[in-house]
Amino acid sequence: MSETHLSLEQVEALARGCLMANGCDQANAEAVAATVTAAERDGAASHGLFRIPGYVAALKSGKVNGLAKPKAEDLAPATLRMDGDGGFAPLAHRLSRPLLAERARAQGLAALGIVNVHHFSALWVEVEALAADGLVAFACTCYTPSVAPAGSRQAFFGTNPIAFGWPRGDGQPPLVFDQATAAMARGEVMIAARDGRELPPGVGLGPDGRPTTDPKAVLEGVLLPFGGYKGSAIAMMVELLAAGLIGEGFSFEAARYDNKDGGPPRGGEFMLAIDPARLGDKEGWLDHAEGFFAGLTALDGVRLPGDRRYANRALTPSQGVQVPKTLHDKIVALSAL
Amino acid sequence: MSETHLSLEQVEALARGCLMANGCDQANAEAVAATVTAAERDGAASHGLFRIPGYVAALKSGKVNGLAKPKAEDLAPATLRMDGDGGFAPLAHRLSRPLLAERARAQGLAALGIVNVHHFSALWVEVEALAADGLVAFACTCYTPSVAPAGSRQAFFGTNPIAFGWPRGDGQPPLVFDQATAAMARGEVMIAARDGRELPPGVGLGPDGRPTTDPKAVLEGVLLPFGGYKGSAIAMMVELLAAGLIGEGFSFEAARYDNKDGGPPRGGEFMLAIDPARLGDKEGWLDHAEGFFAGLTALDGVRLPGDRRYANRALTPSQGVQVPKTLHDKIVALSAL
């Protein structure tokens, strides 16, 4: 596969320029480009430039508002709602994050419901930002049915990722995990299909309802939850938090309004931020958890979530990234005004 | 196996009497007996009378304070701490639940850290009580290392259960799940060992670090997390919430102070309660979620978590429960003053 070398600055400019050429204003384009660049920086290709054609399709079809002006609303002393004005999620995140953090510090913890947005970016970007700001953070989202609840063969849940962040000491980046409650994220299955790689068993069923390791068959069929009925229960919890609780559509409802332009359907997001100094161990919590991480990483075979992303991040700002030439060419073509 | 038939009133009296004969005052004995009776009522034998000998051993050894007077402390407008005074968890729960509920309604959501307690009861009892009171509830706890983090062969995490509750409409009992982040709860492995049943594959490793389906070998060895590295990440999150965040011991620390009397080691619990009317869908949240449950249960092969418990609950108040005669005789003997 022929590849194009880009610096992270070039990734950002390419993404931003392409989005602005297709109907985003500067604020929306910059917010989306920042998450795309963060993904490329961390070697998370499935949320990087790979998604730009989908973003553009969603703008072109009119499904997504490229000029969105998200507005926050107070609901209670510790709860907030952000209406994303029909735009992509990143600008709504960028504008609501400081409000959520301020509330969490004032009340001990705070929750945020983001509605009326289109999700196409990874949750870890926002969770990491809150954790880097000293807060414990949790986020989950749902949209588009692609996972069969345990026991069934029919898509009903989204891939419903959950992300968690914990601040670290000594200038280390936060501990962050971001994982689909599907056995594999849809983006990873798409990358496997693009690259012609077989899936491990247990990831999904084909359109005939039978288990398969062919990523193209799974994309036409249905994913399975991770960890059987326990993972399925967690996927259900995500639906209830990111849709039922905050008043957005469940995955099965979002599907009804999706125009299948390849861009992200509308979906809600639930976020929680907790001030670790307000839960009972004001002075000790940071060092106490560092002792836990030291014990955990001393075990043979254990690696902390996010370690691979941080290893990539140490290199890409100076070395740049490799992008498939076909993808680069496609984005350049989409950027022509 | 010879069995003794008991009414739920007899279960409660047997549990309460045995605890009071072994050093619990009435308030502590009643709170523990209520959770034991709730477990028997719902057919959850692993948290029922089966645990009474362990409770008694912990009282006799002096590890647990049977006369505990738990005290609540305000930490922030939306956060609370409950110091359990070295007792069993149920009385701390009983006294802190109304405080947590009141805070959640006032602030939109609230968090509670329960410290200095000994955990031996199921989380669903408390989560269900909050959800029956109209709140969305989440709880998790950790103590005693018995689960090997993904990639390792050494116990480091507890079985670290997580529980979630959602209020239902039309007088239905709440949607509640309570599941270990271990592939199987330790209590279930203990029941399998008692009954001589083999485990499904993937539950644990023997003392030699190799996979086994022998429950006795797993009890001497180590459990595995459910769902591989994703379940392992969730088990880690539980440690950070139920220990690091609230200032209680991590599982690997709790083990240091456990006297191995068969009773529960000290451990912390993190609870969250959210007022669903304060997250943005004040009027519609209940019906909206009922539509989701209707769609979910219409799928072939899907059953809601808790359905089996509620089916048992429909019968046991009139029919009573069957308890192994050896267990009943043992508790009667332990109850002799």
C-alpha cells in the first residue's frame, strides 16, 4: 500500500481545509481537525484522516450543520446540558468542557448531557483533557444499531464506547481507556476490511446470522458485545445513560433518522467529571493511586491502557505519520473549492 | 442433598438471631439480616444464609465491629462520605441511602464513598432501593485480590462487582444488574465447589497458573476478568473509584490486613445516584426508556437482567425457600448463646 508522509501540522491543515471547503466554519473545522490530528498523533488511524470523507459526506448531504453554535444550559447545580445545534461533537465538547470542570470542582462532581450532535470522534480525547486538568472523568455515547444484545442475532445496541480517565502524578499523561462495548470497534473492523485482514473469532455475525471472521461480512451483519451477557449489560447501561437519561435517541431510534451518507448519525453523550480532592482523600489520592499503578505494572504481562498511544505520541510530533496515498489523494480532491 | 424448608420470616429471624448471638447489636443485625433475606427471597443463594458462618467468624475474631455506629460526613454539595465504624456494610448503607438520595435530588446527582466497612452482601440490594426511589444508581466495590489482570497470572484485582439500577414505570420493579468484573463471582465459584459442579472454561487458573474448570483449584488459584483486557480495564476502574478516589484500600492492600477468618475483608464502596428528571428530559425519560425496553425484549433470545430474581421473588414470600440442612444446622449451632 503506497503511503504519503505528513507532519502533524500538515494533518491538521489538511483536515481543517477540507472541512472548511465543505461547509464548516472555522470554529467547527478547527475542533474536528484537532480530534483527527490527536488520533493520527497517537497512531489511532481509525479515528484519524480515515474519517474525513465521512465528515464531508455528512456535510454535503445537509445532515450535519457545519456552522453549529452549541449552547449550554444549566439543569441543576451539578448537571448541565449542551445542545450541539446539529453539528459535529468536537465543538460542543470544546465549549462545554470548561463548564463541566468548573461545576465538578464547585459541587464535588458534575454530569453533562450532550445532545443534538453527530459523533464521529474518539471519546478518549475529551476524557484525557478533563483528566489532564486534574479530574476523574467518564464518558459514553451511543448511536446506530450495530451490536446484537447477548442471546440475539439482531443489531440493537450501538458499539457504545465507554471511556475513563484518571490524573497521574509527576507530569505523566493521564491513565485513559476508551473501549467499545462491542467485541471490536466498528472503526477497527472497517480498517481490517480496508486492509484485507481477518478478524479474531467472536467479533460478529454475518448477514446470515452466523459467526464469521470476514470483516466485510460483519460490517453487513452484526457485531457482538464483548464478554457475553456482562458486556451486553454494560452496553445497555450506555444506552440508558447516553440516550434515556439525557433525552437523546437510543441507537435503534438514531437509525431511523440516518440518511446513510456514510457520515455519523446523531447521538447523545453522557459525561461525568469528579474532583478527586472532594471524595474523602484530599491530600493522599494521587500518591495512593500511583502505588496501585506501580503494583499493577510490576506484574508480568500487564500494560496500562493508553501506553501504545503515548508511545506513538512521543514520536509523531517530530517524525510525522504515514497515511495511505489513496486516502490522502481523496481528501485533497474533496478539498478543492 | 437434604434440605430444610424455611419461610422468609424464618430466614430473617435465623440470620438476625445468629448475628445477635455473636456480637451484633440489633441495628447491625437487622441490616445484615435484611440483605441475607433479600438474597434468599430472590434465589441468590451465594449471598444468602450461606454467608452467615463467615459473618460470625468475622465477629468472633474481632475483625468486624458488631456494634458499629456509622457516621456520615459532608464533603462537598454533591459528595458524601460514610464511615462505617468497622462494621458490616449494610447498616452504613441503610443510614446513608436517604442522605445520598436527598443530595441527588437537590444537586442533580451525588456521589457517596463508604469506607471502613466489611463487604459481604450483594450490591443490587442497595442499587435497587435507590432505583425504587426513582433514582438512577451505580455502585462498585473492591476488596481482596482474587482476579489476575489481563495478561498476568497473579491475583491483584478483587472480583470488583458493578451494579446499575434504572427506575421502571407502571409499578414494575427497577431494572437492575449486579455483576462481578471477574468471569464469575467468587460466591458462585464457592457454591459450585460446595455442590461439586465443574466451571465453564475461562473462569480461572489453578494454583499452578494453568486454566482449569475445577472450582476448588480456582479458589486456591486465581479468577480471570470477564471479557479479556476490556473487562480488566473495567476492574481497574472499579479499584480507582472504590479505593483510590474515596480513600479506602485497594484490593492488594486489603489483603494485607485480612486475618483470613473466612469473613469479609475491609473494603470501600463508591455509589452514584442521579435524578433522571434533572438531566434534560424531565417529562419524557421514563416512557422513553420503556420504549427501549420494549424493543429490547421483543428480540429473540433476550432477557432483562434481574428477571430471574424477580421471578423467584414472586414465589418465595408465599412458598418459602429450601436451604441445605447442613447449613441450617450449622447456623442453629452458631446461634446457641
